[in-house]
Amino acid sequence: MTTPVLETSPSEDASASGPERRHRGAFAAVSAVLAVLGWMLVAMVGAVVLASVVVPRVTGAQTYTILTSSMEPSLSPATIVVVRPTAIEDVAVGDVVTYQLESGQERTVTHRVVGLAAAASGERRLLTQGDANETPDTELVRAEQVRGTVWYSLPWVGHIGVVLGTEQRTVLSRAAGGLLIAYAAVLVLRGVRDRRRGTDGGKAS
């Protein structure tokens, strides 16, 4: 009676030479590092888009870009500030407010409130001053000028805003969001594929 012989082929790893295995190991290590760096980039860009576009839209806040050094060192030029609408009655000394130089105009200033005053009618006024300025601003701020108080700030992100207009920033943020989603999907699919390969290789051996 002939004893059946089970034929097996050497696994890919077993048949590979030492240099080949080292090469594959190095490639896998580099791929892992690149994947980690990719995820870090995705997280960083996603956080910036979330903080500068999504959160303001959801909460009804507005974003402004600091253009001068009057609020240094707390708010340097090219810093984006996210400003929440705040009634002048709720503004306190020490708050940083964004206000229009003249009511109805687009030009705004972001300075700290250093004092409170009242008009003859009893209406509240704000005395403001830049942190880097030696003297307060000459004009008191009226209620209709106040855009709100600074909620949080994003240093250096304003460089993008200086170069691009509002419509271009919106298009860029949407494109960035789409690319982030696509890149994350690629990483997930690649991970699933690698796990399947590993499982198939284990079964074959």
C-alpha cells in the first residue's frame, strides 16, 4: 500500500533570501512611518478646517484675521480670531472685542477692553486699547459697532486668509475636506488589504 505524500510549496517568506527579507522589512517600516505621518497630516489639516470653518458656521461665530501688531504678544499678525456675537452689556473689562471702526463699515479692530463708560443717554460705551499700545484708543466703542468677543484664536493660519478671498477660502476648505476624506479612505482600504494578505499568507504556510 502506497502512503500518500502531501506536497507543499515553501512559503514566500521562507523561500526569500536574507537580503530580500531585510528589504521587505525596511519597506514595511518606511510604509508604516509614512502612514503615521499621513494620519498626523490629516489630523492637523482636519483640526484647522474644523476650528476655522466648521465650528464658526455651526455656532454662528465669525472669523477675522489680525493684520497689525497692536495686540502682540497675545495676538500676532496673521492670527485668525473666532468671534462670538456678544451684547455690549455682557462685555467686561479684560475681554478682547472685535468692533467696526464705523458702524456699518467692513473695517474692524480687535482690541482689549480696558474701561467702561456711559453716554449722557445712559448707553454703555467701551474704552479699548491694544496690548502693545501705550495709550487707549481715542474713540469710545458704541453698541452698534461691536461684532463680538474673541472666543479663541488660531496663530499663523491667517496667512491663508491674507492671500485668498472669502470665496476662495470656502472653495479651498471644501476641497481640503474632500481630499482628507479620500485620503483617509485610501489608508483604511490599504490597511484592510494588508491584513487580508497577512491572513492569506498565514493560511498558506
